[in-house]
Amino acid sequence: MTHEIKADWDTLLNQSKLTGEDYFIASHSVLQNSGLKFTTADVIALARIMADDFRSTVIAVSAQKIEDCFCSVSGGIEGISEAIWEKGGI
């Protein structure tokens, strides 16, 4: 799975519809195979939990990427600072 979005808005809209359907089908299957009695609201609630879990993962990956960028910038600034210091300052 890529962590960079390269799709246009129409593609993203269509993908969101398919993703919603995937969550609904997956949650329905889980509940159907559980042997429990369930309602449509239960299917929707489980689909929402699945979507929220994936959203949390996306946010965590994004936060890690931002942290990596800040660390790279910080390391670069530190390198510049050390170079200036070694040359006797400004």
C-alpha cells in the first residue's frame, strides 16, 4: 500500500463509495459468521469501528512520516550549526 495519494477527486469519491461497501460487506460477514443475532444497525456500527480503526492507523503513519521529516530537518540544521561553529562562527 502506498502512503502517497496520487488520485484525482473523482477517483477518490468513487473509491470512498467502494470502501464503504467493503466495510459493510466485511462487517456483515463477521456478524453472520458469529452466530449472534444482529440488526442492520449492528452491521453499520461494526463497519464504523473498522473504518475508525483504519483511520487511526492512517493518522499514526502520517504522524510518523511528519516526525521523520522533522528529524531530518533538525539533523540538517544541527549539521549546519556544527559547520559554522567549526569555522569560527559567523
